Amino acid sequence: MKHILKILHAALIFLLKLCGIVLFCLAFSFIFVYPLWLFAVKQPDAFSSSVLILFAFALGSALILKIKSGKKK
């Protein structure tokens, strides 16, 4: 009987963790992804410009860090 209860307890813990992960993913998508999607749908030009600016900033930062790290050696 103890063995069966131990298995049921492990299964319950697994299901609770699984539900927690699913709820976290749903909350993350609602909080972060949905506003971005809404922004992209309502103002596609502004969204494209924002993404282009962020990409240029990230690329510039990566190049600067690469150049700085190369001078130290």
C-alpha cells in the first residue's frame, strides 16, 4: 500500500509541476508576447523600425565588444 501511495504522490507532484510550467508559459505569453504582437499588428511600420533599431544597436554593441576584447590580447 505504501508503494502505491508513493507512486501516486510522485505522479501528483509531476502533474502539479507540469501545470505550473504550462501556467507560467501562458502568463509569459500574455504579459510579453501578446503586447508585442498587438504592436506589430496595429503599427507595422513603427514595429519594423523598432526592431531594426534594436538589431543595429545589438550588432554595434557586439562589434564594439569584439574590438575591445581583441585589443587586450
